[in-house]
Amino acid sequence: MDTGISKEELEVFLPEYKEIICKFDGLVAFLASGEAIRADVEFDDIYMCINNLVGMSDYTYCKDFIELSACLLQFSSQLCSGLLVWNEQYIPVFIDCKNALFRIYDKFDKSEVASINESYVIKEIRNVLRVDEVSSSKTDDMDPEEKEIFLQELTDYIEIFSNSYDKLIEGKEDKEIIFNCFKSAHTLKGFAALIEFRSLKNLSEELEKMFLALKEKKISWSSDMLDIMSESRDLLSSMLDDVLERRNGEYMLEGILKKIRQAYISDSVDSDDDSIIVQPAKSLAEGPIELTEKLREKVHDLLKNGGNLYDISIIFDEQTEMKSVRCFQFICILREKGAIIETSPSEDDIMNLSKVDDGVRFLYHSDNLNESDIKMLIDEVSDLRSITVLKREV
């Protein structure tokens, strides 16, 4: 195979290539150690390193080298921009990429370019890449009335956030304004999760944490937060326009997310969201879902392999709209981590957008989630009055 590089050029290419991948190796080791994350290190160095690799790959005709470099560049770019939030699960991906780059070096060094095949690693990167798309199908699948309410609520909550900023810039800081900002961010986070709009979810989630810390007086208001709100308001407005116009948008969130985290993170701040009151679901049918003989058999089959059984009760706020949509979201969230054995109202009723009144119950099995884990998952959905998760013995 013609590499596109002459023998003389290869003598220059290989040392430069090795220098880059050795630097990348060191950066990956730093990530794997956990020190990089604790130090809140940015991903700029990785991005620049990969950017150099992309430039070098352009000189070759090696398809896998070009594709691997391009995918890695997109991966690191999304981490830099905040479109992807760092997760320790990405460490094995980076390690596999590093090993692939060293294998490619060996193939070039031994003039065995024709045998380069890194399709598995390329596929691995693509599996974790997240292109932030606001797909029209996410809202088009809704009932027209539900869709209209959803889009109106989305607009309203962004407007509430914007109006709160106007009041704060006038020096009218008070508990009600801070609470409105917190509730807006919390609700927007739930809406973003519903339509899988990751940039909106990431921004709303960080704003929610900042305003929660303010609401609970764990941090003090500062003028820097006005700058954060101003920048966030502009971003939220752009995101809303993209949703309404059914188009995809690209948002550079790295800077604003870092500013927000710096504003609320301190030794005294607990960023866990305790805004959901955990209490018995009094307005739902009394007692847990009844175990029929058929359900009991299903439960026993699941428990044979371990795990735990849970009764989950969720109560909506009185003003909650689109209850059936939110129930459907619960189903999607819970199914990713376990098995839904039974629901009340039934899953068919939920899917048919009927008989969803003040709340919903689940009989649920999970191999590895505890009560707190389940509450955190459900808390992704906004406008909830209470969540109760109880371990059930059979």
C-alpha cells in the first residue's frame, strides 16, 4: 500500500509521530490516575495533541489512521466544549486509542501499513460520541396538545430565568428570585432530558446546583454570578430558538460550565439536590402493588439471579402538565438500569395517555441500584412533589 510518504519523508515522519503519541500516552496516564479530574484539568492539551495527529494523518493514505485521528479529534473537541461531560468510563476508550496509535507506529516502522486495521477502536469511539441533536422526532412523537404545552412551558421557564436576571441586575436579590431561578433550571433540566438535548441539560444542571447552593445559603451572591446569568441567558435563548426551529446547534459550553462550577463548589457546598421531598405517596392507592401469582413467579425468577425488589411511588406537583409524558420518561429511565415488573396505572394506559392522575407506582427490580440511586435517576424529571422508594421483601 502506498502510504503517501516517501522513504525520506518517513524518516522525518516517524520521530515526530512518536513524540506526539508519547505525549498522548502521558496525558492518558494522567487521566487514568484520576489526578486530572480532581485538578479540574481542561482537555485542551489532548485536543491539541490529537489535532497534530490529524495533520500528520493527512499526509498518508492510511484510511484507519485518518479515521481514528478524526474520531479522536471529535471526541476531545466535545469534551473541551462541554458537549460531553467527563466520565471515568471514557478512560478505557482513551487507553485503547493510545494502544492503537502505537500499533500504527509499529506498522509504519516495519513498512506493514497494508495490515493496519483499527476498525474496532474507531467503532468504540463512535459509540461514545454524542452529536448534540435536537431531533424534531422527539417532539413530533408527542400528542399535538402535549407538544404545544411542552414548547410553551419550555419558553415560559426560559423567560422566567431571563426576567429573574433583569431583577437581579437591578439589585433586587431576594429568596423568591433565587428560588425561581433554581426551579427554572431544575425544570429545564427535566425538559432537556425528555428530548435528549444534552447541551441544555448540562447547562441547566450546573445552574441548578449553583442556585441550590444559593437557596440553601451555602454560598453567597456575587457580581460574578450576574455575568454567569447573562451568558447563560444568551445560550438558553439560542437553544430555545433551535428547538422551536427544529434545527441542530453547536454550543461551546466549556467556559460557562467551568465558571458555574467555580461559583458553587467549595468545601461547604453539598451539590446533591435535596429539593425533592421524600415522603409516603398518600394520594395514590394505599399499599404496594399487589403481587398476583403471575407477578410472583416473575419476581422469583428475577431474584434467583440476585438483585433487589423495590416499590416506587411518585407524586406530581398539582400544577404538573404532561403527566403521561413524564410517566413515559420514568419508564425509559428505569428500564435502562433494571426491570419494570408492574406499573399502576398500567403501562398500556400510560402509553395511551390516559388514566394518569396525581402519580404513578412501579414494582421494580434492579441488580445493582439501591434506594438512593433510584431516587437520583427519577429526579431527572421535573415538577415532582415526592418520591418514595422502599425495598420490598417477598
